[in-house]
Amino acid sequence: MTTPPRVLVVTPTYNERDNLPVLVRQVLAVGDHVSILVVDDASPDGTGRIADDLAAEFPGRMQVLHRTGKRGLGRSYVDALSMAVTMDVDLVCQMDADFSHDPKYLPDLVAAIASGPCDLVIGSRYLYGVSVVNWPLSRLILSTFANRYVRAITALPARDCTSGYRCWRREALARLPLRAFVSDGYAFLVEMLYQAMGTGCRIGEVPIIYVERREGQSKMSRGVILESVFVPWRLVLRHPSWRGRRG
């Protein structure tokens, strides 16, 4: 029997106290080869304390990183992924804590990267049409336009460049200059993908159905949208030779 790859799921949290206990149990139920690292952005609702309690409940399979610096998705991922690449794992997955990324798809991402040539596999909402549930039309239009916009500027090969549901080979993730990233919000995900393309990562996708969050509030804001408009241009202007590069 083939030994499954050791998988670390990295999950940023901010005010996710209602979602986190259920999410952790579902992720760890995938198998003993899966562990989870929760990075909490000093959540005022007590998510960090709940995460610590869960880590005590699942010793050796769950860790918690408490952040006290500047808040934001990008800053959280920089700290957590920088820690993840030093750990004794084979694959590192990114997953939101709000159940928009259903843990049931985690085995599909892991299988796709473990059995194929890819260094990064994306859980894609747009691989075969549109697979999104409970979004208003305005949000759906914004997301689909954003992906077309990013692909047009950067020539990234993925259909879903802004999906945060991803699985990396640890050594491929370790090649990214995470501490040099300047984007935050959802633009950080695009910067990661462009840097991955620039370092020669082979990028693949598997289909998922994305469901709008169960609890809490979306992190989308006007500032996040504006950053997402300018970041693709900054990436291409800084590294024009990477545009459209294939691994």
C-alpha cells in the first residue's frame, strides 16, 4: 500500500469562532496524514482561544499561530506559509475557514498533485463553466470579470486565478519569496500565482463548487478591489519575461 503524502492545511482566521470547530474536525477526518495550521489575526471574537482549545484536543495534528502585527489575508499567509515550508510535510494546502472551500474536495486536490506532474493544484470555480452557489449576480460578475482581467494582463494559465483553495508541493512553495510580497487581500493570491509561474511551477486545476460563507461577513471591500486592479500591472511591469511562462 502506498503511503499517502503528509498534508498540512493552512487556514487563516478572523472572527471565525462559529466555523472553526466544525472545519477542523472535517479537515482532520480526511485522514491521519492530514494536519492543520490555523493562523489567527487577533480575532476579537475569541477565535484564537477556540483554536488553542482545539489544538489541545488534537495534539500533534493541529498548531496555532497567533498574529499581532498588521492584519490582512496576505500578511497572515506570509507568516503561516513561511512557517509551513520549514515543517516536515510533503504538501501544503490553503483553505478558507468559512466553508466556501469545502473540505470534501481536499482529497481531490491532494490526489491531483500527488499523482501528476503539477507543483500547484487550484480548486477552481471556473474550470467547467461557473460553479458558485449563493452569490448575488453582482458578486458573480465581479469575480468572473476579475479572472478574465488578471489572465489578460498576466497570461496566467489557470482558469481561476483568484481561488484561495490551493495545494502546493512544499518544495515549490519554498521557492517563492514570500517575505518580499507586498500585496494583501485577494491580490495576494494573484501575486502568489504569478510568482509561481515565474519560478517554473507547473499549475493545474480541479473543479470545486464554491458556496458562499455560512457564518460571518465577507472580507471584500473597496480597498481590496482597488488593490486587485493595480497588482496585475505591477507584477507584469516588474517581471515582464515571466508573462505566460509555462513550467
